[in-house]
Amino acid sequence: MPEIAQYRIYKVSIHVFFYSYVGNSKIYTINPGKSTILPGLKYSLLTILFGWWVFSVFDWYKKIRLSLIALHVNFDGGEDYTKVISETDYDPKTIWIYNNLSRDIGSKLSIKNLDIIIELQETSNNENLFENINFLNQNLKKIGVNHLFNTDLEAIINTCKRYETRVLEV
């Protein structure tokens, strides 16, 4: 599966005398192979320089804790917003199904390919699970998606059925 760009945000925590600011950076696009830590260094530097000068008697420990959390997030590569950004292009059904797949299947499958599978399944009139899996396999091979096992497709079909029964119950 080709690597895609990641979207990250970084934290900053500034506490100087009685002034406090805790916030997030803009969303950074990190191309494949690039460091996720480097864009957050300026926010980490601001936090290191101005995150400790608290003169508040009551909540000094909270503000220092916020500074430590900001440094931890930044040096860990920032908060990953890739999933949030990529989900904006898809309907609620695709997002729900993608979020309710097992971690193993989710790691093999992009949300774009899942959207294609859902569209293929909706065009299929096969009630038989075996015939539906064969139909999906044939059409997915045409577009170069051939890394899914039959058990993966079965899990996707079952998750689609769970979504449909969930919608009918509401």
C-alpha cells in the first residue's frame, strides 16, 4: 500500500507571571519519509522557555503539568489528525464501518478502498455470502486491490450488515 501524507498538530504551553496560554498549532502536512518531530520543535522551544514561570499559588502544578504534556506530545511526533482529515471526504456510513473494523483489517485497508468495496457490495444483488465475496474479489482484482483475504471481506460484509441493522433500529 503506498504511503500517504500525515497530518499533525503540535501543542504549546506558555505561562509567564499571571499570563497563561495553552493551545494547538496549525495542522501540518508531513510527507512520507519526513520527520514528524521537526515541525513541532518551535512549539517545544516556546514551551521550554516560557512554560515554567508560574507565580500562581493555587494551580502552579497544573500549569507545569500542561507544559510537560505539551513537550511529550511534540517530541512524540504531535497529535495525529490524518484520520480526521481523510474522513472528511466520506459519508457517515463509510466512516462508521471503517471505525468498526478490526485493527488488523484497518491496517490493510484504506478508507478509499473501503468506500469502493461498499459501493461494489451495494451493486451486488447476491444474498449468498460466498457469491458476494467472489463478486468482490473479481472486481477488486480489476482495480489492483488484491491484498485482502476472504475472511477480511467477510468481516467487512458483516460490519456493513451491522451498520444497516443499527440504522434500522434508530
